[in-house]
Amino acid sequence: MFGMVRPCGHRLGDRYRAQWLAHLCGLCLALRGDHGQFARIVTNYDGLLISVLTEAQAERPADGRRTAGPCPLRGMRTASVARGEGARLAAAVSLVLASAKVRDHVADRDGLLARRPVAAVARRVAADWGRAGARSGSAVGFDTGILVDAVDRQLAVEALAGPGTPLLTVTEPTETATAAAFAHTAVLAGRPGNAAPLAEAGRLFGRLAHLLDAVEDRAADAAAGAWNPLTATGTAPAEARRLADDALHGIRLALRDAEFADGGLAHLLLVHELGRSVDRAFGTAPVCSAHGPQPQAPPEKRGLLAGCGMSALLCCSCQVCCAEEYEGPWSRKKREGCCRDCDCDCPCDGCDGCDGCDCCCPCDGC
């Protein structure tokens, strides 16, 4: 599981933690149900935001949840999980973007992908995921060609970028892709008036995703001689932080302009938790007392297939769900088990009912 919005359970509180897990499991099961067990490997934290936004806008239907059977990732417990068009749209977006990620690794000849037989298998997997995502997208009225076009344009934009190129020129394809996905949640929820503000929120979310990835990978990319948008364009860290803060503010304003039936979880994730993600990427987040200081040196990433193997091991051993902390299968960054209990000293129990605020929670992390 990957993504920049990774909330700690204690900050969500019981209500929102249950909702968040329902969407996470709903995305995973939508991938399995439509595309088989192996497709579950593309489950990611940011993708579930599509499902969250869809449900947040809709008047809660009676069949918006279902009880899922025991799963190793939940410690063999049953759970109420999200289902419906929001989960299927999230699955489609996740598959198409994962397909693009695999093709990018193949093009860069990363690790074992430098070997032709392995690269051939990876290309086939990427092609299958791309077609599967297109089918799922079509089933909910979403044209995944927008995402594919954005990915293809990204390569051309990066090839032309150099010192002095505006950083927002490089982030534009990602912004376009996420704007389309966010806007379509309004269509699924029957709130066409929300399409414009959610497209704006999605555009800025895509900008942040690109920025934070570049910030976190800058040192590792420099050591490996890999392309990084900040280094290529000569963007200073202070300017990158300014752009990130502007994007956060824009998302907050865009969400105010949208109408939600129950926007609590969406607000918490896209306002509060996204802000913490920015602080974490730029090294300004307070260290959680439960975990102690975090290592500063970026760990060496695993290749695609090695990461897939480690992901399977983490899933089978329940570490993704129940461990206090585990190592990300590809990035090797420290992650928190999504069902673990955090004993941080935090004066609030999540953000409840503060939609549209600038930051009303009495605490700012622990």
C-alpha cells in the first residue's frame, strides 16, 4: 500500500477509523472481485480517497456497506466495507496508474527489469492492468484514456524540462489526471454542481502528490543519478514548500465550495492529514512519541518484483494490518500498521464536525 495520506488511527477516532478502513477494504475487495487476487496488490491509501469522496457526497444508500468475511489483513475478523461505484472508480484509477508505474520502471530498466524476460512479463502485467482499469472505468462512466494521456504526456514534459522550467509545467499532467478522477465522484454521487470544485481539489492534490514524491526522493535520486523534477528545474526547497502550502490552502477552499451529505472523513483526510503529509515530507512534522526519532538517510528502494514479493510476505504475515511498524515493500520507508493502536498523547479524538474550518482541531499532531 502506498500513498501520501496515511492517517494514524488515534487521530481518526473510532468513527472515522472505521469509515477509513471500510473504504480501504472496499477498494481491495473491488479489485479482487473485478480483476482477481493479484490485482489487490495495487491497493493504495490515496486511491481510497475516490471512494471516500463519492460516499461523502451521496445520501447514504442502504446498500452502501456490506459485511466482508474474515481476512488475514484484519486478523481474520469480519468487517463492514464500502461497496458500489465509488470503490469501482477507485479500483479503475488505481489499476491504470499502477500500470503506468510498471511501464515507467520497465523504461528505466530498474533492477531485475533490466533483464528482457522479466521486462516482458512486467509489460504484460502492465498491459493487463491498463485494460482492466479501462473496463472498470467504463462500467462507471469514466474514461481512463484521460489518465493514460496524462501519463504519456508526463514523459514528454520531463524530457523537455530543464533549469528555469516552471515546476508547475512538470506537475500539470498529474494534476489533470487527478482532477478528472475527483470530478467524476460528483457524477457518481448525483451532485453535478460539485464537479468544478472537486476538479480543483483534485488538480491541487495531484500537484501535491508530484511535489511530495519529488521532495522525498530527491536525495535518493541524486545518489542514483535518476531524474527528479526539483533538481532538473532548479527549484529551491523553499519554493517547493511555498507551492505545497498554496496547494493545501486551495484544496481547503475548494472543499468549502462543494456540498457534502457527510464530509467529515473527506475533510479530515484532505485538510488535516494532507497537511501532516506535507510537514512529514519537508521534515517539519513533530515526531510521534510512540515511535521515537525517524532515520534521516533515505533507504535504498527495492525493485518491482522484489517489492511484489515483500508485499506478499507482509500481507500473509498480517504485518500491514497489525504491526506497530513495518518497512514499505518498495520504498523501504517506515509505515504504520493500519489497524494498530497508537498510544500517543493526543488531546483530541479526531476531527468531528468541523467541515470548512481553517484548522479547528485543538491539537496539531502529537
